[in-house]
Amino acid sequence: MPLFAYVALAENGATVSGESVALSEDALRAELGGRGLLVQQVKARRAAVLRGKRVPPEEFALFNQEFMALARAGLTVPDALALAADRDDSPRLGKVLARVLDDVKNGISLSEACARHPEAFDRLYLAALRTGEKTGDFAAVLARYQDYLRHRVALRKKVGQALAYPAFLLVALVVILTILFAFVMPRFVSMYADVGASLPFATRVLLGIVDHLYIAAPALVGAVLLAAWAWRTWLSTDAGRRQRDRLRERLPYVGALSRTAIAAQLARSLATLLGGGTPLVEALRTASASIGNRLYLDRLESATQQVTEGSSLAQAVRATGLMPPMAARMIEVGEASGGLDAMLAEVAQFYEEMLDARLGRVMTLVEPLLMLLMGVLIGGIIIVMYLPVFHMADVIK
């Protein structure tokens, strides 16, 4: 997301300046207004600021665990940062923490110092830090964020494990086909070169491909690279991302997986923010950072507007289709009982388990299909190349 620099007035009349990431200038103004700040100026920072590689969640979880333990032990923020910044396991994060420590020593609040490094600190973490600064209890809010991060890392590992074997099969298929076309099939070309009889049509086509491989291979690689560049360029536009998300929503089974994943992520984010003391409207605005789907971002913005105007969260979720009907009913129960954050955690747990089960079912179908694809392609190529041998008597004549 873009990085913005802002100047605002606090409730006590003090001027507050800083940097923060947001979907847009209007979204940042709304977020700052929810924190009781009167925005005077907002400017977009250069895009180059955001080009750094993001810190992996696993590395950040380890840092947050250490920082939380140091805060719980009673160390001041600068002392805790100084100890946590010494990271041989993650030099990139260590450099970021060193810069944050310098800013904090110069009088900048921890949340504002962290907001200058969106490659390391997301908006949920910044909201947790702001809550800790208000309450003075960093350990409690960091513990809630650590729980959120633990679930996020676990879900990411499950998805990675589910995709690992299909990815291995695809790589193996590419390697085997490369070996066949580059080393094995040229021998068949030389073998059949002096044969006078007409070869089967399928064999002639395959031999023609091999004979012109020096042209076909670079052309294929170039086409793939061009398609990848065009795809990334298209997705860099808002219209492209919306079209992609709309297509994903309509695809059978993929759309269901996407809706389940978004429901789990949004519920987990809201549970973490509300449990840490963030007001509902501000939590809804902050939770937008956990959603990459443009269609659902629009729905979340509409739901936030309805809640701002007085609707309950359950009513807004149901009206906008932000989450499935069952989630809306559970949220309604949570609002009625006064335990919305706990109920949202239950919603997140429910949809995380559902996503895990659906991913398992998908993989049980994908793996055999990939094996079948490998067998058809490799077996088909071998059969086509050996067709003249099967009819050797006719070929010799």
C-alpha cells in the first residue's frame, strides 16, 4: 500500500506529524479522524520507499515474542528495542529495528517510528502499538497480536504444505520434458533421418518441433516472459486487480476457497484489534490491510460506513455480503452477549478449520490429476516417437 506523510492537530492542540500506510488519502484521513486527530495535510511519499522486501511473518513473530517478553519484564521501550534489534537470524529486520530505535530516542513515538517501515510493520501491529501507548501495557496488546500472528503463520504453512507436492510434480514434469526434447528426441531425429518411407503424421510433427527447437524454445520462453510482464502490468492497475478478483470470485471452488480465506483473515484481524481495545469503526478501517481482494475491500468500506451511521456489525456484514451468513449470525450473538471479540475469534477458528479441510479435498483431486497429466504427456511423447518402430516392416520397405 502507498505511504503517506501527514500533519494533524491532537485534541490538546499539539501538532502531530508522521507517516503511515493506507489504501488512499481518504482512507488515511478517516483513520486519523477515528483516532481523534484533525488532519491538516496529507502527502504521498515516493513509491520507492515501499520497494523493500517484506519481512517474513516467521521472523517477525520471533521478534515480537522477544519484544513482548522484554516489555513484560519491565524494560523501557528503547532498552527492549536495543536488545531485540540484535538479530543475527534476520539482518534486514535488525536494520529496521535499529532505525526505529534511533527515531524513538529522538522523541518520536514507537507507533509513528514503526509506521515509517511498512515492509516490516503492518497496520494491525501499528494499531496494537497505539493501544499500548494509550494504556501503558505493551505486553498485553503484543500478546494479542502474537496470537493473531501465530494463527496467520500456521495458516500460511498449511497452504504452503498443500501446494508443495503439486509444485514439485510440475517442476518434475518440466525437467523431464526438457530432457526428452533436448537429449533423447534428437537421437530419434538422426535415427529416422535416412528412412525413406513416410513416417506417421504424429511422429513427423514431433520431429519437426525437435528440428526447430532452437527457434521454438527461445520463442516459448519469450512468450512466457512477455505474458508474465503483461499480467503483472495489468495487475498493477486498479481495474486489473478488480477484474482478477471478480474472475476469482466466479470460478467454481476457487471462489469458495477465496471467500473462506477472507472471512477467516478478517475475523481474526477484527478479533485482535477489538480485543486490544481498538474501537469498532477504527478496527474495521485498520482491518482493511489484511484483505487484498478489491471487491471485498469495497464491501468492507461499505460495511464501515453503515456501522458509522449506526448499524450493528452483523447488519452491515449481512447487507454487504462481507462474510458468509453463518458468520453474520455468530457476530449477531457476540454483539448481543457483549463478547464480540471472543465471538469473532470463534468465527476465525471455524473458517480456518473449514479452509484447511477444503484445501485438503482440493489437493486430493489435484495430485492425481497432475500425475495423470504427467503420464499422458510423457507416455504420449514416447509412444509417438516409437510409432515407426512398431511399423518397422512397412518403414523399411
